[in-house]
Amino acid sequence: MRIALSVLFLATQMATTAALAQTASEREACEADYKKFCSGVQQGGGRVIKCLSDHMSELTPECQKVVKANTPG
């Protein structure tokens, strides 16, 4: 039982670390664009991605990739 819990804990930690790394890289790619175009937008509910997508042609190529990857449809 103790080994099973340890394995489950390690698997959870690895999955969380991968998710945080992706989020951090996405934030880094769009940080300057966010500050320039969307700093007044309240975070949550997809509002930041919506704001960035409204400025798609003005975004850096790296941030455009992030926005496209996180925009439904």
C-alpha cells in the first residue's frame, strides 16, 4: 500500500511539473504583448486569450502560436 501511494504521488508531481512548465513558457512568450495590449483585462474565464486574439496581427510570432493553440475552434 505504501509503495502504491508513493508511485501515485510521484506520477502526480511529474504531471503537475509538466503542466506548470508549459504554462510558464506560454506566459513568457506573451508577457510583453499582454502588458502592451491587455494589462487592464481581468484574468480568468478566457478573457486574456480573447483580448490577445483581438490583437492577433500585432502580437509577436511566439505569442501568436500560444494564442492559436489556446483558442477554441
